[in-house]
Amino acid sequence: MVLVTGAAGYIGSHVCIALLDAGLDVVAVDNLCNSSKASLERVQSICGRTLVFRHADIRNEDVIYDALRAYGVTAVVHLAGLKAVGDSNIRPMTYYENNVLGTMRLVSAMKRANVKSLVFSSSATVYGIPNYLPLDEKHPLGPTNPYGRTKLVIEEMLKDLCGSDDGWRIGNLRYFNPVGAHESGLVGEDPIGVPSNLLPFVAQVAIGRREKLQIWGNDYATPDGTGIRDFIHVVDLASGHLSALRHLIKPGVLTVNLGTGNGSSVLEVVRTFEAVSGRSVPYEVKERRAGDVAACFADPTFAMDALGWKSTRSLQQMCADHWRWQLQNPNGYHGSELPKVRERPRHLHRRA
Ligand code: NAD
Ligand code: WQD
């Protein structure tokens, strides 16, 4: 049994699918501060399997401890956290309290329950401004915002924990830019308010919810002048968690990039999205966004060596799947009924 924190969120819901599809049982924990339980209902629909949902905050150590014991949990995938870079500049202590203190409480509960296998959602943002590309795991660390610093503090904390007790097996997964959605179009990213990330914004322009995209700068030292990022399909990313769980055999910390190794520019994303959706994505070029770097992409070699994992999905597929989700759920999870599931057996089961 695997306990997944932040399970109802964008990446968490796809991780739950990967785990259920692999035959593992899942306890899904989420306080729903940035998500909806509807995502987990759809996860169960897609997989034709049930999971246990606990509406709980990871800072509530006793509740987490009870869940670990009650369901015989053997490993935890920890995705719960606040993730908005701009917001973290405005209310940094909220980020430290939720992300760092939350992880401390979670780990305390795990220690009490003698569950010592953990896969943690870190971020490529821990690298800060690249000294060289592609970014390998040995690149110096220097996050440039409070959100990124919470991720680095947690990584360091988990390293110290492993140093103190060789019973722990921990995987720090440094995600690059997760995009796309499950191929069913039933689960995907459902940002609240104006999206700050590129793909959700592009998708909302394509469907007519927003007039045009603002491209933050076209004067970078890149082939077309726009920023380059390592976009990774969320389903590939989710499968990386399964690989990590399977490779948590040796004691200690394993820190791994989850990226494709390919950089795509903002303009390439816009063109690809237009091609797969058949819609136009009007844009205007604006000043650079503060804190952005010209290019950022992973060296994914170590993920292959350590986990036997690599991404397989193309930018076309990322855009096509993102578009399907947007088209089928123009208002995200809100106000839309559960669309019909095709092909897979349906066995929807709801738990309080
Ligand atoms: P998300 O907001 O969709 O999911 C996070 C989930 O955690 C939400 O469902 C939220 O309700 C829940 N949550 C937050 N605080 C909680 C708490 N104290 N107790 C219980 N539940 C809580 O975000 P996501 O994109 O799915 O990101 C998942 C993880 O991956 C986060 O830790 C994020 O920092 C990390 N990450 C995300 C990205 C990205 O671009 N999406 C990139 C790198 C790392
Ligand atoms: C990508 C590119 C923008 C929006 C962020 C976080 C990072 C990680 C992933 C969690 C850049 C450009 C964007 C728009 C644009 N999250 N852009 N117009 O900034 O690489 O990473 O999400 O760990 O910590 O910082 O992703 O999608 O915001 O931007 O031109 O409306 O798209 O300038 O070049 P980013 P993004």
C-alpha cells in the first residue's frame, strides 16, 4: 500500500493512475487547498479500481500516522505542497510552513509508523540560474525564490535524515516542466485563476477563454529569441515515480532529474499547439518576466542509469493531450459532469 500526499492535484492524480495501473493499492491524502476530489473520482474511473481517500492536511501528524498504520502503508509518495513562485515571494512563511513544516510532520509520522521509504517531489528550480546546460544532478544549487528554497531545504533535511538512520530510502525527483494530461482527457491541470504557466495559458487562449498570450521576451540568446524549457509529459513524469519506488532498495538518498533532455522554445510550443488543435493562438511579445532564465533543460542520463526510466512522449503528444483535456473540460473540474469513459472497464467508487 502506497500513501500519496497531494494526490488530488495535477501531478498527484497522474501518479495515482500509474500506481493503480501497476496493481499497487493507494491511500490518497489531500487537504484540497488547490484541487478537487473530482480528480480522484476520475482516476478511479480510468483505472477501474478504487483507492482510499483521506481528506487531511500533512501537517496533522496524528492523522497521517493513523492512515499509515490503518492501511499497512509501506511507502509514501509526497507531492503535497504549495507551488506558485510569485505567491511565494508575497507570503514566504506560508510556503515554509506548508512545505517544510508539512514535510517534517509527515516524516515524523512515518518514523513513528516505521515507514521509511519516501519519494519526494522536488523541482529543477533548486538549480537556479544555469551555469551550464544540460543540467545534471551535480550542477550547483541556488534557487532564486522562496518556493525553490523550500524544496532545497526539504532535500537537505531528507539527506540529513538518511545520514542519521540507514533504514531510510529516499528519492528526490527534480521535475522540469510538467505539461499535458492523461490521454483519456479525464484528468489534467486545473489552475485556479489566471494561469502563470505557459501550457495552461496557451490552452485557454486556444479555446477562446483568453484573448491572447503574452510572450515574456523574444530577445533571449536562443534561436528564436524566446525562452527554452524542458517540457515533460505528466504521464511520463508519473511513471518516473513508479520507477523510483521500485528502485528504493538501497538505504540513502537518490536524487534524480525527471526531464526529457530536449529544450523547446515558447514559440515552438505555440506553433505545435496550433498544429494539433487546429486553433490559432494569438500572442503579443512583452518585456521579459522577472526571474526567468533564457534556457533550462535536463540531462536525463542519471534517471536512466539509476531508475531505468526515460520519457517517451513528444511535444506534439503533450500538446495534443493537453488540448483534449481542455476541450473536454473547458472549466476544469468545476461545473462539468464526469465525461463518458471509453474502452476501459468502469468501476466508479466514492469514499468519504
Ligand atoms: P497541485 O497544486 O496541483 O498539487 C498539490 C496538491 O497538494 C494539491 O492537491 C493540494 O491541495 C495539496 N496540498 C497542498 N498542501 C497540502 C497540505 N498541507 N496537506 C495536504 N495536501 C496539501 O500541484 P502539482 O503541479 O500537482 O505539484 C505537485 C508537487 O510537485 C508539488 O510539491 C510541486 O511543488 C511539485 N512540482 C510541481 C511542478 C509543476 O510545474 N507543476 C514542477 C516541479 C515540482
Ligand atoms: C515557461 C516559459 C516563460 C507563461 C515554473 C516554475 C518552476 C516549476 C515549473 C515548480 C518561460 C514563458 C510563460 C506566459 C510566457 N514549477 N511564458 N507567457 O517559469 O520555466 O517554471 O513552472 O516547481 O519552479 O518557475 O515555467 O510555464 O511559467 O514558463 O511567455 O504566459 O514560458 O517566460 O520562458 P517556468 P512557465
